[in-house]
Amino acid sequence: MRASLAMRRLRIGLIGIAAIALFGVVIMSLWNWLAPAVFGLRAITFWQALGLLILSKILFGGFRGRPGFGGRWSRPMKERWERMSPEEREKFRLGMAGRCGGRFAEASPDPGQRNPA
């Protein structure tokens, strides 16, 4: 069991390294194709491209993970849902149905499950 977990982590790590290298090559290629012709800038190396990737993540994207839909409010909403009585849940469903076109009127009791549409 531990060997398979270690192999899975190794595979994920190798895929991550390969993805970073691929992004670096893509950034370098795009930069070297566009920037000198459009802006008159110099061509960059692979390591400079990785530096640009890291800089852009810091400035524009951050390094936090990408949670599922509604990541910031899903946990507090789920906790709030669990504290509601069945009557409060039904009242909430009906209120959302009036605002959102009826989709929530048939919602499942578990907010983590999605309705088939």
C-alpha cells in the first residue's frame, strides 16, 4: 500500500515538473516569437521564461490551490445548511427557486450534491 502511494506521489511530482517545463518552453517560444517583432525586445532563455512564469503567478495568480465551485463560501454555506432545520431548508429552497428560476425547488438535501440538469 505504501509503495503504491509513493509511486503515485512520484508520478504526480514528475507530471508537475514536466508541466512546469512545458509552460516554460511555451512562454519562451511565445516571447521569442512575438516580443522581438512587436516591441523590439530581446529573446529570452528558458530560465528567464520560468522566472516570468513565477513572477506572473506572484503578481496575478498567487499560489493557492483552485477550490471547486464557490470555494470561499462553500464551507460556511455548508455549515450554515447543516445548522438549518428542515423547515428553514425548505424556506431557503423556495426563496432560491423564486430568484433562480425554480432549479433550487427540487434541490437535494445535501448541498454537496449537484442536481442533474
